[in-house]
Amino acid sequence: MANSPSGDSVLSRAVRLLEGFRDHAAFSPSELADRAGLPRTTGYRLIAEMTEQGLLTRTETGLIEPGRLMWEIAQRSRLSRTLRQAALPFMQDVNAVVRHTTQLAVLDGSGVLIVERLSQQGAAVNPAEVAGTMPAHRTSMGHALLAFSAPERREEWLAAHRDLIRAERPRLAEELDEVRARGFARLSGEIDAPTAGLSVPVLDRSGCAEAALTVVVPRDSPEIPQFLMALQTAGHGIARAVRANG
């Protein structure tokens, strides 16, 4: 693909535009171009081309959002087609028992990516959103995913985030060992002081975490032991369903 004077390919610039939607749903064309670090004339041209192809769409108010084609492609990804679809019935069962937010997440770069999220009216506060990311070192789902990752992947992640861990979670490696020994992760008051995150791994055939199943509940709830039992049962069920459909 043709390069810009800066050396960026068209594909690279298009990806930077799409990455702008990681933590926000819609932008004006100028905001999106600025966020991608593109000259506005270049950004406007790419936005127009991507809108014509269905990768982006323009709202009635002139804002730019991800287009229908992006949604269609995402629905055909393995995360949605296999993992999410296999997990959803079990998540619904857990959500009915726990009555607080239930979510499914995978390890993604510097954080954890939320694949699915179910909640109910009156559920404990939880800022996580589908397709959003949360910090792996400060969430129970991140701890479950890292603790049950393949050893080389865990060490690679710890090495890549050494400075962050040293500053914010110097005991992380020890905590992950403890999580692996007991089979689940529990963190209280990290993201919101009144809540606790409880997470179990969804293991693949090799015994490594493919995903983490999580509930966010009041940290002083007397039902936490029952919530953990429901989570563990569902985690095993999801793992079997994924293997059957994989």
C-alpha cells in the first residue's frame, strides 16, 4: 500500500483511525483525525473512504462511529463465534444466582479485554464495558488469566510490564502463585472500594487460561463462598463447551 510522506502505509493510518474507538464510541471527523495523529485532510479522506466501504458510519449529527461491516466481521471472530457463544448460557445462569455483574474476559496486550458482560438492576458498581479493557495487574480477571497462562506467556507479560508492576504491584508474581494454588482470584477494593472481583479461569486442553469468568459483588457479601462455587461450576462448563465447539 502507498506510503505517506511520513512513511506510514494507508493500512497503518486506517488502523490508527479504528484504534480511536477503543475507549470512545463516536467522534467528529476532526477529533478522530487528531486522535489518530493524522493531518486533517488525510484523516477526512480516509474517513470518507472507510465510510463508503462500511468500516465507519456517519450519524445524523455528523459524528463518526464504527460501521456495520466492522460489527459483522467481529461477530465472525473466534472470540464471538466460539468463546462468547459457548459462555453465554453459563453466564446467564451465574448472573441469575449472583444477581451482580458477570463478565468474560481475555488477556489482551497491557490489559484484559471484556468479551461479554451481563448485569442486573441494583448490581454493584462496575466500570467494565464490552470491548473495553481493564488493568490486568489490578483486577481479579487479570490475575486469573496471568496465573493460569503458559509459563512463557506469563513471564513475557511480567517482563514487558516490569516498571508498572514495580510501581503499582510489586508482589504480583507471588499473588499469581497464590491464585494458581487455590484455583481462583479475589481482589477487594481495587477498582471500586465497596466491591470485590471474583474470577476463575476457563482452561483450554493444555490447562492454560483461555478466558476468565468474573463476578463483581459487594466486598462484604456473606454469599461470596456460594458465588465462587457457581463461578467454578460455570467455568468448567464453558471450558467443555468451547472444546466441543472448537
